[in-house]
Amino acid sequence: MRKIAIVTANRADYSRVKSVLAAVQKHPALQLQLVVAGSHLLDHYGLSVKDIERDGFPIAARIPMELQGSEPVTMAKSVGLGVLEFATCFANLKPDIVVALVDRYENFASAIAAATMNIPTAHIQGGEITGTIDESLRHAMTKLSHIHFPATATAKDRIIKMGENPNYVFDVGCPATDILLSTPEMSPTELTQSVRSLFKDPQADFDPEKPYLMAIQHPVTTEFGSGISQMKETLEGIKGLGMQIFMLWPNIDAGSEDVSRGIRLFKLANPGEKLTILGHMPHAIFANLLRKTKCLIGNSSSGIRESGYFGIPTVNIGTRQKGREHGRNVLHAGYNKNEIRQAVMQQLNHGPYEKEFIYGKGNAGEKIAKILAEVPLPSVQKRLYENA
């Protein structure tokens, strides 16, 4: 039986690997070793490890690795601490394969530890183009990994062009799609009750049965220091539209404190705006809110990937998702309130788009588990594939 160590470090990548966890857990030839790290373990970011526990996945190890500060230096030091902790973890668990996800610095640390310990490493969602430091980390993880699970044919081609053996590159789709498409649609009453149960503030009056915009904007690490102004431009661009604004707090990347400060400053300066903010929510509630929003605004990958499955009008802002494959439902805008407002108005006037299935059709998790069980373990000695 192969032991498969899978690392998840935040709320976003958990949704991208949940179906893989389930498929590995039920596969007779595999043993799941779930390693939970990063912001999952921090109360400030919703202590999302509780979602994992509620879902019934046994946790083999917990890796505290985040240094406080949300600056490039603390982010770099967190990678170093993560390498130390993951090395100890893998020495104890002795996995046959380590699975690293997407482009997160926490998972980058796990890939470094696994590669230097001669453990075959599988990488999910390599070969994609994005902005910020994620671009560099994603491609570095590809070169540290031995088995590759890209989400699209285009991403597969990029991985092969990077000198990876085509026999170990599998176009499986995006596992996040599995969870998205299998999430039951809530009734209006059920959704309202579910959302309101999340608020600690009894005065929060967000009503998902009335029109609303969704905003999700994270820091761009390669534009550190611009978070306040970027957030201000976004919120100034969507204020005064007569609709509720439902917003998630940014992730833990360097610059998150600036983005958060920009949100707080806007809220203080615009008490008349119906701006509701949450730090974390279960994926089922998020998916149902996404289904019903009039427009998704910001720089989250949800606007590039998940929104297309529901045909949600989306305005992608700035460089964080630059170059990513997306559907016809996405318009782009720079960090300028007038440009953002124009794009949002265009999307509101357009309304819902046709659904598009760019990142798979809902069976990626099962495909990945089957491959992990059956693929011959590759040599840990990486070589540039000469015919790439």
C-alpha cells in the first residue's frame, strides 16, 4: 500500500485538493497522510483546520510555520521554517509520494523538503501562468516534482516544454471543479440562515436574497507596498451602485495587512455603503454565494476558474491572474477606479454568461488517486527530457 502525504496550507488550496483527499482515502491501494499547515492553523484566518476536521479527514501532522508580519522578509522566513518542519514530518511519516499543490509558498517549502529527501513528489496545477511571486514558485515546484497533474491541455504542454517527461504529465482537470460541481444548491432561506450563522456581529445585515456584488482581493507580493491604494481603487470603483458588497478578507501573503487596512479605511469613510466582510466561510456557502452574485470583482483565482462554471460576470483587477486561461465571462481592469467601474457596469448590463468548463468536468480527484496508485514510481534523479 502506497503512503501518500498530501499537504494543504490554506482555505483556497483545501478546496482544490478535497476531492483528491476523498479519492485517496477510499482507494484500496493507498494510505492517506494528510499534513495541515500554514494559515489553516491560525485563528486570525478563520482556523480553517476545523473545516477539515468536520469533513472527517484524519490529520497525520500539523505544521505551524507562519511568522507574523505579512512582509516579504517574514514570508521568506516562513518558507525556511516550513522546510525544517516538513523535513521532520516526512522523516516521521515516511511517505512513498508527497503531493504538493499549486503555487503557494507553504507548499513550495514541502516540495523542497521532499525533493532533498529523495521522496517522489507529485505537483497539482503546474504549468499555469499567473502574476506575482506565484508564477516563479509554481514553475520551481514543477522542476522539483516528478509526477505532474496539470488542469488543462495548455498547462500540460508548458510542463513538457520545461523538460519534464511526458510519461509523467497527466491532464486531469482541476480538483476544485469536483467540489464545486458536486455542491448542492441551497434554497434562499437555507443560504440566508447559513450566511447569518457565520457573523459574530449581531448587527450584520447582509441579505443574500437581495442583489449583491462579491469582492475578493489579495495582495500582489511583487507589488508590495501598493495594497492600500489598490484596495481603495477597487472599492471606490464599486461604491454607490445601490447594491450590497460582500467581501472576504485577503489571504496571508506579504502585503495582506495593507489590503486589510485599505478595506477598513474605506468602511470608516463610507458608513452608508452596505459592505459586509468575512474572514472565512465553508466552501459550500461560498459556492452558493458565488452562484447568486451579480458580479465577482477582485484578483482571486475564483474569478478565473470557478466563476466560469456558473457563468458569473467577473471583473479581474490588476496583475495577479495575468495570463491565466479564462472564459468569456471575465473582463480585465487596471488599478483605476474609473476603469473598474466601467467594467463592472458593463458586466452588470450584460448579466449571466454561458457556462464554460475550461478546468475539467468534475472527476479530477478520482483520476489523480488512480494514477498515484498505478503509476510506476519515477527515479528521484531528475533529468531534462531531451525530446521536449
